[in-house]
Amino acid sequence: MLSLDNSYNEVDLKDFDRKARQLSKLESITYCVEPKFDGGSISLIYENDFLTRGATRGNGVAGDDVTTNVRQIRSLPLSARFSDYGLQQVEIRGEVLMNKNSFKKYNDALIEKGLAPLANPRNAAAGTLRIKDPQEVRRRNLEAFVYHISDYTLLPGKEIPEALKTHAGSLKLLWELGFKSPVNEMRVFDGIDLVIKYCLEFEEERDNLPYEIDGMVVKVNDFDLQDQLGMTSHHPRWAMAFKFKARQGTSKLLNVEYQVGRTGSITPVAKIEPVFIGGVTVSSISLFNEDVIREKDLMVGDTVLVERAGDVIPYIVKPLAELRSGDEKKIKFPHHCPVCESKLFKEEGEAAWRCVNIECPAQVAERMIHYVSKDALDIKGFGEANIKKFFELGLLKDIPGIYKLDFDAIGKLEGFGAKSIEKLKDAIEQSKNQPLHRLIFALGIRFVGETTAKVLAQKVNHLLDLKQLTQEELQTLEDIGPKVAGSIVHFLAMLII
Ligand code: IVH
């Protein structure tokens, strides 16, 4: 499986075009331009219309056989009527991706479990392709884009179909056969100038796409001309990647602070010198748990490499150890809760240290913030800042308190006019009409994310009915194992209603 040569600017692309024109002795070349998908590279073989093999790129010569896993990807047809085009065997190149939405959900679930989330969708997709549990692969919702027919054989007596004379034609053929190929994103242009213009325009749109791309790929459109140009020992001479600007920067690790989450987990947060990356200023980066600090061997005072990809949360790639002066300080993870000072505990097999005092003010506030948040009961006009303010002033003590607010006292606070109070009252009233699954999710039960909340809500008609279910009964429900069931029972036992 060949790789592509990289270009980073206009000059590189013009150079690529000049060489291709010199070799082909043509005055102008027609190119097809498409996104460069940022995932895991795969090769697929279809024989007699059936998907028979899926492999990763590996070192380019030998990769892993991932046939069972690629069969779990819904956007890859298990069979496609290549025979209608006279094709017997076809080898296709593509990229397996996790879209931004699925990636966020996947990472949220990891964070919920106290684990460090994956750095980017590329790692998530490539890693998922290699796991040994096909059902888990299916659950993670991978997608695949196909962008190249690298080889084919014809059925006896058949001729090369018209579609397989150009790259754009081959992408359309794949689309018609039910694959996801970049037909909507690709453009065909005469000459390199329009190609460059499109690449630069597309870079602006990068963050609006539902998946990650790290550049564009410029390909000579005509297959005969591709053959004529051939390849070097590493790359085809008929294609060039145009890489977008890296969304990385360096900064200095100033300090590590510790935040207490709603389930008591302690999250170390790196405070760094503000650095502008990919359109935003980053000054605070979650380090997730103690293991991350150890694995990366981070020290206060380190110069760190920071990456921020699209909507993905920024993360520290690594410290630049070669720049250390010797004045850097070891990071000491606390033994006591930074808010209520109770002793921290770490359960067997868990990555997070936890404050187990459920009355810890930080946890109480975080539980309320979660309760009113958009994906939970969505009480508009409340928000993190107001919850914290009311909590600190003693106007709000717990979740039930949201429904017993003293609006006269709130009205006396700065910034709370009659209008905003009316709005808040309305939003609180409306939250009573939210479906049961949102209420269950809003309670912030450990290990109960949106999906589990929906499963529970389908089982009962009222929140109180959940209290009647035993741990064994809960475990009979979809995706609920002993750990989740135990957590639900424990939570409901403490709920005084
Ligand atoms: S063409 C022989 N087209 O980028 C040419 N590659 O850096 C085969 N990639 O290994 C590759 N999007 O995994 C091609 N639209 C696209 C692509 C693409 C992503 C990946 C591919 C390749 C890597 C090279």
C-alpha cells in the first residue's frame, strides 16, 4: 500500500505540477482534488461482488488482517455489484474514521469511567480496527470513506468500463455501488492554480465537517496519464497530499490544579502559558488522571507540546525533555480532597482518585451543574456560573432546592431583573415535562450515561419504580453489568423520596 508525498504550500504544489508536466510533456494537467481523511488506512478486496478481505496498511508491505472488524462498519457494503461493470476482483483503498460526534460520545464514556480519553479520532479509529471484539467495533460506529481503486481484474470477455478511465469516474462508480466516496467534496480542475484555490478554501471549512481531515489530496485525473507518470520507490508521481497547518504549539507547564468532579473523581488540570492554536487560546488542559502524568513524565516548568484538533479538547502530547534546565519540579498528586480535605481513595482497577464524601461542596455543586445542563434537564438560564453563585450564597443547597428557590432573595442580587427571574422560573417549570430518561441521566448516577438512562426509562414508568428493582433484575437489562447495576442500587438506596 503506497503512501503519498506531502506538500505544505502553494510552491510545493506548483513544483509537483511542473514535474508532472515535464514528464508527460503536457501543457496543462487535469486534477481531481478531494479531502485527505484523517483515520486509519485500509485496503479492501471484493471478489465476485463480495467483501473477502480487509487489511490495515501496517508498514506498507504487510499489515493486519481486519476482515471481521471491517465487516462491522455500516458504511462498507458486504457485497457490491462490481460484476455489473465487468469487474471480477477489485482492490480498494480507503480510510476508517470515527466521526467527531461518535468520538465525543466514546471519550465521554471513558471519562465517565475515570479513564483517560483518546487523544484524537484517528487513534480511536485505528485502535478500534485492531481490537478483538467485533461487537464492540460495531458499537463504536466507525465509518469508512473509499478513495482509490488500486487494482482490478475483469470478468472474461469484458472491457475496461468507461468509469475506470478517470479517478473522478472511479469515485462515482464506488458511490453508485453503495460506498461512501468523496463525490460531493471532490472537484476536477484544469491546471494547478484552481487546485490551490480549492485546497485553501477547503481548509477554511475544515472545522465544519463532521469528521477530521488533515489536508487535501491532489490526483492526476486520467488513469492512463497516472500510469505514464508512475511512481518513485515510495510515492506515486501522480498524487500529492496538501497538508493543512498543524494545530500544535509549545507552551510552558506552570502548575497543576486539581478539580473535583460530580462523582468525586479528582482531575488534574495543567495550567499553561496561554498559547494560540487552531483559532483559540489554550491556557488550561485536563490531564485526566495520575497515570497520564506518570506516563508522559510531566514536570512543572516543562516546555510542552500542545495539540488541539478541531472540536477535540486540547491535550499535551509530550514534554520536550531536551529543553529541561534542571529546575523542573516533580508533580505531587494530593492525598486529600482539595475542597473538603477528606482522604482520597482509589478503587482496584480504577485510574481515578476519588473523594468519597458525597457532601463534599465541590461534588454537590457539580451534581447540580450536571442536573441543569443541556443534555440533562436543560434548565436554560441557570448555567454553571449561577449555580455556583447561588450555592456560595447559601440560596441553593442541593438538587431539590432548585424547585424551592427563594426568588425574592435572588431578585436582590446584582444582574437579576424581573425578566431574567421570569425566564428562570419558566425554565424550571418546563424541566418538569422532560422525559424520564433525561431525569435519570440528570441525577448523575455513576456509570449511567445517556444510553443506560434510556434503557432504565424504558423499564419503568416512574423514577420511584426503579427502587423496586434488584441488582439481579437490573443486570438482565441491555448493557447493564454488575458494576453499573451496583452503582444504581447504591444510588437509589441513598435517595430519600
Ligand atoms: S490516495 C496510492 N486519497 O493518506 C495512493 N490517500 O499520507 C493511495 N489518505 O496512506 C492514497 N485520504 O491512508 C489517498 N483521499 C485520499 C486520502 C488518502 C487519506 C491517507 C492514506 C494514505 C495517507 C498518505
